[in-house]
Amino acid sequence: MSLSDFFSPLSVEKFTPKKGFYTTQIGAKAQFHTEYFPDLEKGKYDIAIIGVNEDRGTVDNSGCGLAPDYFRSQFYILHEGPYISRIIDLGNIIAGKSISDTYFALKTTVEELVKLNIVPVIIGGGQDLTYAQYMAYEALEQKVDLVVVDSKFDLEEDEPDNNTTTSQSYLSKIFLHQPNYLFNFSNIGYQTYFVSQESLKVMDKLYFDAHRLGEFMNDLTIAEPIVRNANMLSFDVSSIRSADMCANYNAVPNGFFGQDACRIARYAGMSDKLTSIGFYEFNPAFDQNAQSAMLLAQMVWYFVDGVYNRKQDFPLTPKSQYLIYRASLKDGSGEMNFVKSKKSDRWWMQVPYPSNGSKNERYHLVPCRYEDYQMAINGEMPNLWWRTFQKLS
């Protein structure tokens, strides 16, 4: 089966301005799947836009499957940044006879693109599509660090007689999936009144990371190492406050500001480790004057800008480009090692594998902040170090 079987071609004239694109606009630079499906040979493209016309799995937000074309009308009129972008728009994945057919199409597409070192940018549909995005990594046989930007934990259990996945239960499917290849899960921006204490206990028991919205209000840079640790990221646009992103039936008054969402998207783009991203739950039926569509377009613009500003400093080679810092704990129980990139000034901490751990590596590298190093030189163990060590054990 070819990827072309999953996609409907684009009618570029639907999102082309009457006077056409300026030569500096992304619409004049990108390639589009129109009559023939493009040749995706390795090294030809860096980023692939994927629309998904599927919203059967969303909860109370029917219509978000129409998002891709509304996004395109705003994205392609934006001007390219100071780089030469290589973007291919593959068109829209056609909703299958069953929702599992759509999941299969998205999973297969993401898997093939990641193999080709092309970063898929998924637009449209409910956040349940995160499950299909995640399943692509099973065939790639690698452990996954998943980051979700959301005001809630989507852990609701399905009905006993219902085996479907929804935008409110997909995380349960991911956590319970066997074989388990999820190494870490991080939530960015949950709002406490939307989250049960039982869910928080589940996160703590699994040594997963959950970060309240309030943590980022005064210093959004806290999000950077969290995002930098992700292989894949899922962004629920309802985590943005309704004044900035109204195009969602479940929009709420509090959340990230529009510019914060753009910064998080740029952090994701700059991560050398991240290989796929999805922007979900945008519903054009609730948009006003295309303002939410424009914000989503700007978020993707910042993601693209981040990709073309990657520092290529992970994995940490050559060693001459890094500085090693050591800190001793107060109780004398051990020493912690930190790594700083000379190229980007970004930090990682080395968490040792237990004796029965990896045969090939002595340390697991975790992105961190300078503040974590400061805590360590004061003799205190950063919580991130401890939680990572527990997951390795």
C-alpha cells in the first residue's frame, strides 16, 4: 500500500490569494500534492504538512476535521524566514470507513516520514489522533518521550462495551498499550480544577511529569527543556485561553497566551530530538474573522523557524563542544554530572543507568536548566534527576 492511497490531493487555488502568492511567501516556496503524489526521497524535504479530515473521536467538538484547509489559507500567506525552507504539503488524509482506518493511515504516514528524516506536522481533527501519532513509533522500535500541551489529563476510561479511543481517553490507551515503549510523559499547562487528584496520583506513581499552567506564567523558559526532551509533541489548542483561540467548543477563559503558544512551538522546532508534532482540536466553526486560524498558522510558522534554527548539539558529539560540570550532594552520597553545550548554552544532566540497565551507555541524558545545576551545587538533588533515575531502575 502506498501513502498516496491515504491522501486526497489539494486544490491550491482554494487557499491562494486572488493576486497570487508573493515570491517571499511560504505558499510560493512550498510544494503541494496536487495531481500526482510527490516523490519523498530522503533529503528532498525537511517538513511535511499533513491534514487529517477526522473528528469522530473528538468530544463535543465536531467540525475540527475541517481544520486543515482553514489553516492553509492563513499559513501560506506568511512570509518565509531567513532560511530556505523545504516544505511539502501532502494534502488531507481521508477519513476511513472506521476511525481505526484513519488511525492506521496516520500511523503509517508518520512512520514513513520519520524514517525519511522528514518532520510531520499534523493539522486537524481531535486529539485522539495523538494515539495514532504515537503508534508510529512502535514500528520504529524506539522508546518515546511524549509531551502534551493540554489543560487536562485525557485519562477518562472508555465504557466497558466501547473499545473506541476519544480525545478524552487517548492517554489511557497510550499508557496501557503493550508492548510498552513509552519512557516518559510530560504535560505542560494543566489547570488544577480540571484534573482529579486521582489522576495526579497516577502521574506521580508512574514518575511522569505534570506542570501546572501557573508554573509558566512568570517564566515560560521553564518549558524549553521539557519540550526539548520530546520525541513527539501533541498540542491541544484548547490549552490556549479563549480570548486568543476561540475556535474550539471546549475553549476556556484561562490558558496560555497566543505568544506563549508560539514560543512553545518554536521550542519544539528547535529540539534536535523531536521528530513529529500535532496541532489538534482547532474547529473553524467557532472561529471569528479567522483570528484563531491565523494564530495556529503563526504557531506552525514558529515551529518551522525553530526547525531551521536547530543547533545540532544532541547527541553530544564531538565532546570538545561541551563542558562538563560536577556537583556533590550534601550527604556525600554521590556526585552529579551536568553537560553544557558551547554552541547553544543549553544544559543536560547525566543520570546513570542502574547496574542492570543499558549495556551500551553509562548515562541517560536529560535536558535541564541552569537552575537545576545551581540546586545541585548547593547540595540538593533536582527532582527531575530523581524521577528519571526511578524510571531507569
